[in-house]
Amino acid sequence: MQNVFKIIWVLSCMLLTLHANEKVYKLKMATTWGPTLSPLIDAANNMATMAEKLSNGQLQIRIDTANKHKAPLGILDMVKAGQYDMGHSASYYWKGKDINTLPFTSMPFGLTSPEQYAWFYHGGGLELMQKVYDKHQVYSFPGGSTGVQMGGWFRQEIKTLDDLKGLKMRIPGFAGEIMARLGVQVTNIAPGELYTALDTNSIDALEWVGPSMDITMGFHKIAPFYYTGWHEPASEMHFIINQKAYKKLPKHLQDVLVVSMRLAAYDMYIQNYDMNANAWEKMKKEFPNITVKTFPKPIMDAMKKVNEALIEEMTQENALLKEVLDSQKAYQKKVRVWTQMSDYLYLKDNL
Amino acid sequence: MQNVFKIIWVLSCMLLTLHANEKVYKLKMATTWGPTLSPLIDAANNMATMAEKLSNGQLQIRIDTANKHKAPLGILDMVKAGQYDMGHSASYYWKGKDINTLPFTSMPFGLTSPEQYAWFYHGGGLELMQKVYDKHQVYSFPGGSTGVQMGGWFRQEIKTLDDLKGLKMRIPGFAGEIMARLGVQVTNIAPGELYTALDTNSIDALEWVGPSMDITMGFHKIAPFYYTGWHEPASEMHFIINQKAYKKLPKHLQDVLVVSMRLAAYDMYIQNYDMNANAWEKMKKEFPNITVKTFPKPIMDAMKKVNEALIEEMTQENALLKEVLDSQKAYQKKVRVWTQMSDYLYLKDNL
């Protein structure tokens, strides 16, 4: 009889141990995007689905989109405070709170997407990102690249620097600061009112994203000049996770999470590459008059000069920001030579 | 007493069920590469390490490199026969056995790496690859891109089509066939003898990979002209897995395997981007006389013409090969327009 109870005891202990290995962990993630904003929201959804599959259901991530939490630009604060465990957003949205977060999305005249991934994973970028975000008690990881963003839709062609003076344009963030220094009257208008503002000449131009996300906005129907990108050559979204929430996960589920974020990021880059190709083909077919333009060299040179002056000002009394931007600059100098002799010279003969 | 036995019975059944979920699955993978051939072997190793971590030890993949199995070009046969469960190699190595496998690595004047990933994952490429490999009872997945491969090392500059006539060059595969039609005397020399062959003028030129893998071969010390790529703009390695071995895995571990392969592939692309930048910087510093050259337009045009003629011949009586190549061609036509207005025009002003 005693033996029978011993057997029951041992079996029960084994069951409990096994059960602990099967414990379900639930995380809540907030996104800056609404539920239909492809491809950005897809990166968040794909990451969560993948984490659940890979963990055999042990890691479950519930996503609240901006429609639910109503604080699209409050993601960092909410994750920092532990109100959410994770977030999906873009690092440069936090530049008002902490200027050091600016360089982890994309910098004007900066790295392209493969160059930037190489910087993150092999050039010290990921370590610098953790150094910056440690202050906010979160970890930050690449969360999907849009690739090159277009320079925006213009109703009139921009031929000289004078054409920029007094031009009313919606272009937010750091790129807006550059444009402002060149005499552009930078305005901020809610997304829902942009089309009408452009249509009624309240503004002369606007910057949005690229064909895949611009097409539903309809700007191509009323502004025929589509300028090529200079300000965000590789905009990388990011995942953030509260450090305490991360540390509570068993090592195996931490691995699942990191792999899911990393793959969802690359996948978004490729998805958007395809979406851009399709959207542009459709736009151009329906509105053959749209013209792709590149800013003339004197304008581009002026933008570069202002960009460098602004960076100089920002970094003067900020050693950490200087460290990050210097790291990007040094990496770009090295890697761009390779990009030129590989992709660029290949494409030059195959357009 | 009866109740006690009932409890033992139920507990035992639960234990058995839980134990089944924890069963360890072991797979054997053969690679075409030796144990130190970075970055190719790294993709295989990273995939295996990741699969084991993600599955919490439940999926274990043992890798035999070419040094062990001695059949670097026997991977497809061995996996087909079930001698190995998986392989890591390159699809175009099997073109002698099955010409339809040719297009899944890289085609001359074809897609770039991001374009090709977009074709695989959003343009029908992955489905076409399974269609081709079904005949061999394996599944095939992207396994890591080298990015643009360089056109090769030449001791003399190539100025006209006449300079190609009688030129002795080591350039294997489909690119070699193109060169042969332009009068090049294409030779096949074992890798270990290439340096001496070039040094003693047994050959005038050779094609290898790109800076990251060329640097250890030392060709840059004796052949100062480094030509840009045209024949393999996005060479993608591949993972293959025996269909029966794959089907034996529980669904959850199939997911782990597919995710591990997909991420290891992207990661190799980015790793090699970084390695190329570093290797080129080092070469150029130590041998400042190396010159990067692009084949003059008449040569490039002649290569394109021969390429199209060869494809025309190959596809004439092969509907499946035609389907694959037509799919790539149509996708390239659409996506290249986007590549031009995004990456290409951005880079043009930022070199």
C-alpha cells in the first residue's frame, strides 16, 4: 500500500514539473497603427502569430491597435509604465521625449535597408539602440523596413531653390526641419484632411510614405509630380518590450520572441517591396501623367548642407547621440562603396 | 484500493501524453560546404541552432559538412534517397540532373536579392520551386543570398568583344555557356589550383564569388581588374528536406523548421553584405591598384543577347521551365520600375 502512494506521489511531482514547462505566458502589445494599416500592422500581427506557433501555444500576444487604446503616440510611455508589455511603433516618434531615439528609424541621406540591417546586426547598431533605450527600461528591436520612402507629392514642379521659398508643405519630423530652413512653410495637418487640403490648394505639397501606402490616400489624382526619396531611405519600425516583462519569460520563450520579431521585420521589408511595385504599376496605369522627379542637384546639395548643420547642432552637447550618428556615418562610408560596386552598378546597366 | 489504481492509471496516461509532446526529433543535414566556408556554412549552422532553441531542444539537427560525407554535389541525391533528411546547397548545382532547378539560385541579368525574395514570397516563386522539386520528393526553401556576385578577376582589361575571343577563363555553369558563345575558352579548374593557374597564366581570368569569399583566395594580388556582376545578381542558396522526413514531424516542429530556414536565409544575406564591405575595404587598402570595372556596353549587350537565345533554346520544349522563367521575367518587369525609382535613384545622388 505504501508503495502505491509513493508511486502516486512521484507521478504527481513529474506531472507538475511537466505542467510548469507548459505554462502559458500572455503578453499585451499596443501598436501605433490601426487594424488595417498594411504593411505596418501586418508586421505586428505576423510577429504575434509566429510567436504563438513557435512556442506551441505557450506564448500568446494580444494586440491592441490604436483604435482600441487611442494613444498612437503614447506607445513608449505605456510600455515603459508596464501598462502594455510590448509595442510596435517607430523610434523617431519619441524624439520629442528623447532626441537619442531619432537615428534608429532612418536618417536623411543615410543607410539603405540592407545597409541598415547590416549596421544593426553587424555594425554595433543593435547594441547602441539598447544603450539608448535602457533609460526607458525597454528593449528595442528592428520591426520592419518600408524601404525608401518617396519625397512627396507636388502640384508644381520644383526647379530651383526659389521654388521652395514659401511653399506650403506637410512634412513632419526631422525632414520638416530641413525643409523649413530652406524656406518651406511646413504645416501639420491631420491625415484625414490631407487630400482636401491639397485639392483646395491649402497646401502645395505633402510627404506621405511610398506607393503602397499612398495609393489609398489618392494624392496621385491631384498632384502629378512624385519626387524620389532623400529623407528616409530605410524607415525601420521597431518593437519594444518592457525589460521586466521580458525577464519574466523563460529563456526558451525569450528566444521565440526575439526570432519572431527579427523575422517579422525582414518579412515586412520584402512585403512592402512587393506592395510598392504593385501599387505603383496600378497608379501609373490609371494616371499616366504622374511623373517621377528627382530634386535638382543644387536643391539636394542645400538639403545635405542643412542636414549636416542640424546634426552638428544636435550633437554638440550630446555625447550619446554623437556616438550613434558617428557609428552610422562610419558604417555608411564603408558599406556604400560595396553597395555602389554591387547593386548600383548592376542596376545601372539593367534598368 | 480500486480508486488508487484508477488514479495511478490516469496519471500514467497523462504522463505518457505529455511525454509524447516532448519527444526529441533528430534530423541529419548534409551541406555542400566545408566547415569553415563562411557565410554559406553559417546559414546552415544558424538554422540548426535556431531550430533547437525554438523547439526547446525538441528538434535537433546534426550537420555533416562536405569534409565528412565527401559528396558536395551529391546533396540532392542523398536527401532524395533518405540517406540525409536535409541538405544545404544551391539549386543550380542540379541543372545537369534537372534543368528546371536552374532558375532558383540566380539568373543572368535577373532579379536582385530583395526583388527575388519578393518574387519567392509574394510573386509565386516559392510555389513554383515546390512544383519543380516535387519530382525529387523534397521540399526546397530559400537558404541565404550572397547578394550580387562579382564578374570576376581579369589580368588584362577587357575593352572590346575581341578581347574575349580566346580568353582562357574559369567560369562554370550557365554564365560559362554565355561566355563560351562569345568566344571565351571556358575551363574548369579545381578551386585549390586556381591561384597558381592564374599566376602562371594558364588562365587569364576567373570568376569566384565576391570580396567576402574572394579575399582568402588571394586573386586580387595578381589580377588587378575586378569586374562588376551581371551573371548572378542575387545567388540564393537553398535548404532541401525529404518530404517523408518533413511529414513525420509534428506540425509545431514543422513551423519551427520553416521559420528557422527563412530567418537563416535573410540573415546570411545581411551577414554577407557586411562581410563584403569589410573584405573590399581591406583588399583595396592593401592593394590600391585594384580597379573596379564594368564591361563596356557592347559586351554587355552581346551577353544579354546570348542569354536570351540560350533561354529561348532551353524553354522551347520545356513548359515547366518556361513557366518559371516567364514568372521571373514578368515579376522583374514590374518590380524593377520600383527599384529604379526607390533604391537606384536614391543611390545615384548619394554615392
